Amino acid sequence: MLKKTRSYTTIPLLLLSLSLFGQKGTVSLTREKGMKDYVVFYEEGGFAGWPANNGLWTWDGGKEILVGFSYGRFVEQSGHNIEGRSDAAPNVKSFLARSTDGGKTWTKEDPSNFVGDGIEPIASPGNINFEAPGFAMRIMGIGYHGSRDPKGAFFVSENRGKTWSGPYRFNGLSDAESLNGMVITSRTSYIVTGKRSCLLFMSARPEKSKPGQIASDKSFVAETIDGGKSFRLISWIVPLSDPYRAVMPSVARLRDGSLVVTLRRRILEKDICWIDAYSSTDNGKTWTFLSRVGETGDRNGNPPALVLMSDNRLACTYGDRNRVKMYYRISNDNGKTWGDEKVLRDNFHPDSFGDNDFGYPRLAVNNKKELVAIYYWSTDKHPENHIESTVWKPKK
């Protein structure tokens, strides 16, 4: 939440090089040809945002895409232009949007028995088939768009998100000693590893934090091997001793079986934000720092969205509210280094308070091997914050 209005000067991009990011290369000044933007969801008088805090799922090789987002009444003000100003406010709803043509046209869905419907979680009964053809999981934690539960919970679907069961508890997860005195702040990120097994990329922070210490939450990996009957913590991606925020993991499994995860990072005292990449060659048990992917400005930054492309390259998208653009970068070496930073979206329409409230992307590969980035945005035509997608095929 932005507590006061501040003014910013855009960095002259002609003078900016990726040496700031610890990478060689240049910053593109304009978008690539062939990028096409589509409205995922817009409603006059409404505010829609934060796909990264909700979830994205694909089927049929990416021809069908389902994305979650948060919705409330639009109220122009300093900070987020959503009535109530709280991610967990009763008026903030969790909706879905579905595309069956690879991210070009979309329809809104409001399933029953879903996040924000006020249903009390129960112990997970297990017997989940993570490899079911229409499987989807929605993970939630405290204070993130429809959830106030400090223990976290999850919903599952076996029909592509049309109906959901749950919410269920993460049975056994709280037994982890390192989670004592912590509250779950997880969004949705997971890797299916078998019919009854799944890796979940979650996060937690101290329950009794000092004001502003939400930025101290860290990401961890949990695992179930019994169909969701029980869960255990297997690693912290960044050690708890690390003083900086490391949250909102976005993960990809490479062709060799190793994992790459990108994390949203922040130095609270200086309000410096960036994206880091880490790798694991033992299915999430241990992690090694790979690279600094990009800078995301201040004002709490922006989370990453990572995906493995059909040609085995990695793509990562993120927003920078200081430079007032969405960016993406491509890695040809499994996340060790990243190519030129390129513009994903520009021409943002700010509100009268000058708050550049946008981003929080999700990223997918569709059935035409194109990238589909989904994020929240504002334009001259649609000044209320809403959900859009950009579809393109990056050049090699």
C-alpha cells in the first residue's frame, strides 16, 4: 500500500545500461514489432489487479489459459485505487478469466466455493490426483486478496477451474520448527512431480513483526508425496538470516530436470527492489544463487513471472513503477545470464495522484509457442486499473 504521493523522474534510458543489473547489454527504448495487446477484463467503475497474487493455469499446450485476479470498486486515491485499500477487505473479490484461443479473447468467471467466499478450511483429506487432466491448485495465505488465514490453505480443481473443492489445510506443515511464530503469506506457485506428489513454492513472515516488516518474508519449498494428505517443509530458498525480502517465487523446470526460481527482493530501509534467480539440481532441497535478473524500482517493486519457452530459453517479465514500463528479458543459459532488457508495455495512464499502479504479471506459453503476459494496467481509453494481456514471439 502506498501511504503518500511521491513524484519521480524517469531515468533517461539512453544513459541506462544493464551494468546496473550486473549484466551486459542494452535497454530497448521501444517495443518489438508484432506485440499485440488484449483486454482480459475491464469494467467501468471497477478496479481489477494483481494476477501474480492469484494464479495462472494452462491446458492443451497453452491454447486454454485461466488466470486469477482481484476485483473491487474503483476509487481514485493515493495508493491502490480500490475501495477499502486492503487486500483482505470484504469487498475485494477473487475472479477468474479464461481464454481458449491462446490469450487473445477472454471471459470472466466467478466460481462458487472459491477464494474469498468465507469458507472455513478443513484438514486436507488427501487422495488428490495432481496429474488429473484438468488439475489446478489455488494457494492462499494471510492478507492476499480474499484470504485472512495466517495458516494458509488451498483449493483444488479437476475440471480446469470450473468448480473447486476446499479450502484445505496444509496438514503437518506447521510442524516445521523454522515456521514457529510465522504466518503463511503464499501465493500460487507449484510444480507437479507425480500423481500423488507436488512441490509447492510458498512464503512466510514473523507473526509479530514490527511496522513495515512485512518485507521480511521469505520463500520456502514444501512437498507432499501422499496426494496432499500431509506436507513438509524441505528448504528455504534464501536463508532466514538473509536481511532482505525474498518472496513471490516463480518457478520453471528445465529440460535437464533442474529448477530455476525467480524471487521478488527488497531492501526495506532503502526501498530498493530487484529480481534474483536461484537454481536447484536436487528437486528443491538446496539452492544456489544464479543471477540478478533486473531492477524493479522502489515503492515495494514488482514480482517476477518466469516461464520455460518451447525452444528451452527462459523468459522473465516484471514491472518497474519508476521507469513506468513493463519489461522482459530472455536467458539462453538457464538463468545464469540474461539478454537485453526489452519493453513489454509502455504508455501507462497514471491517475491524478501520479501513482504508477500496475504490473504483477503472470506469464505463459500458448499453443502457437508465443509468450502470453498477463498483468494489470491503465490506458487513456480504460483509465480504471484493469487486466490486459500481451501476446508475442520474442526474437532470437
